[in-house]
Amino acid sequence: MSKKNKANKNHKRKESPEVVKELNYGKLIKNEDVLYINNPDYYLTFSDLEISDGIDIIENIMVLSKDYISFNRQYEDEDLSDVELMEITEEYKENKNIEGGYISQSFDGLDFVINSYDDITVITVISNDLEVQKFTEDLKVVNSWKGFQNAKINFGQIILIDHALSPKLLIQLYKTATKQKAKFFESLHLPLHINNILNNNDFLVIGANLPEETLDQDYIMEIGLDITNMEYEDDDINLDEFLERIEDAVTISSEDALEKIKLNIGILDYFVAEGILIGDLVELGLELLEGIEPTEEIKKKLEEQLLKSVSDKNINALIMASIRLEDDFRKERVREINLNEKLVHFYPDEIIGVAIANQIAGTKGVLNFRRYSKHKPGILYGLGPILSNTFAGLVAGSMTKILEE
């Protein structure tokens, strides 16, 4: 067990400027350490935050950065416990003179977007280890300075509703928002290595107003805060319409969060997801060379031609079509087609491969494609039927092209 140096722990961190956003009820404050929402008139919340009872009446929703937590931890080589997170949260509140009850969460990042729709406000908090890097003049690839084994990308959401809603309805809204968020990200069909690190440590808070009479101190003294018998507005809203609006708000806020971090996906990202590297394709091309010594010059030319070919929008589209097609067939999304069966006169794989080879190098490319397709050397052997012929066409066309020059 490694205890942190007290001198380091007590060393004051440099104060960062705060961002303050006024909300319908309360305000959002954010600096490099903490993002929190303060409402002296209280929220009734349902959440999955680390420090929460599930259903809470609180004045503060607090998200603390992992860096701030790490700086203030006593022991750095143990998992963060709820008790330790609570102590750090309370210490922050005390230092900043923040009053009232709270729920809290530790989170890697504190970037955020706010979307407001009259009575619904969605704050999406972003934790992102990914960036889009330039690979060639025409191609980019998503990468992480942490490596994909350690990288994470999470979108936590705080949904504030300008109505006094019951705990039962808050739970229903929580389920709706959770399903919609999952549905949205699933619809993106992100490459597997990105999808695997997505939203594994996210969070969701649904917060609503307390009925106005409960804010009266005489009422509280006489009745107490009995959340089961408060006067809620559940019957005053059209539930089906409201659930649709929650779904739309979650989707739009998620879209805006992706736009904020500029995360877009390209063809090379799908190559990585399929376990295909440009170097593998170069080796594949050299494997079926006949009567020619595989020199470093040929390797370099082939790599350049492969990247040039992939940059071609027509070839890019054909490769993406084959990736989607293979995925749909492999997951049996098309009832009439089962790749495990022997399918007579079924050759979309060959058509795509021929089209790619022809686009790059014409008839000679097509002839070489037939040879690659038949022998399936190198990585082609381990690919599905559609992708193996797709990449056979790409490599055959590219190899033919450089040998003609």
C-alpha cells in the first residue's frame, strides 16, 4: 500500500476559471476539478451515481474529475471506495462553501454540452481518450495516446425536468433515457474496438422539481418530506408525448457531444476493427509475386498504392459495403441468407472484388484477382467470404497497378 506524500497532497492546486450557466432551476458551475449543479430549492433525483441512494432529495449534483480525486487521495494504489469519494466530495464542498445535500460521481473528463427544450434540459458530460489523427494526406484514423487497451470514451447525462414528478415516473424516464442512449450509439455501427470501450463507465441522473408546497418550512416541520404523498404533476403531462421528447433530447445531446469531440469514423478504423493492417496487405501482395524479387522499393510502392486506392471514394464505398454486408449476414440480420449453408449461385463477394480490382487496374487487375481469390494467401484465409474477396480485389488491383508503371 503506497501512501501519498502529505506535502504533495497539501500543496495548493492552481485555481482555474469557472464556467457558470444559469438553468431553469439552479445553475451549473464547472472548473477543471468539478462540474456541479446547485439548486437551493432542491431536486428530486433518480440516478446511478456512485454516491447516491437511488432516489434522493438534494441540492447538488456533483461530478468530480479523476485528476482532482487522484490529487486528493490518501492511498494511490487502491481502488477508489465510495467512502473515500464521499470524503473528497465533502472536503471540496467545505472548501468552496457549498451548502446542502449532494449526490456525486467520479469521471475522467468534464467537458460538456447543454441542450434545453423548454421544460427539459440535458447536460452531457464527456470523458474521451480518443482523437482523429492524420494518416496520409487523404486518410485519417482514430487513435488514443493511452492505447486502445486502456482508452475509454464515456458520455454521462444529467436530465433536468422543470416539473414536479413522482419517483415512479422518474424511474420510468430513467429507463426510457437509458434505452434511447444505447439505441443511438448502437445505430452508429462503430468499429468493434471503439464500441468495446464506449460507455462502460457512464452515468445518468434524472432530476425534477419538488412540489412547491414542500419548500415551505412550516409544511416541512408539520408534514416532513414524505416523497410518497407529495402533490406531483404526473397527471398534468401527456406521458407518451413527454417520453418521445425525452428520447429526442437524449439523442440530440448525444449527437452534439460527438460533434464537440470531433469523433468521426473512417475506412481505416474499420480495417483495424477487422484486424487488417496496411502492412498485412503489403505482405499479402508480395506473397503471390511471380518471377519478381520482392524488394523494399516494391513494398513501398505497394503500400502507397494501397492507401491511394483506399482513398478513392468509389473503392472506399465498395469496401464499406462489403464490411456492412458481411456483418449483416454473419449476424443473420437477413432471414433468407445463411453463410453457414452452401449457397448456389451466390457471389456478391466476387462481384465486389472484381469491381475493386477493375477500378484500380482494369482487366489485368481482374485476372490477378481470380488468382488471389482462389489461393487466399495470408490474412485472406481468416476473413469471411465477402471480405476475403474484397481485400483480394484491393491487393490484386494495387499490385497490378504498380507493376504496370
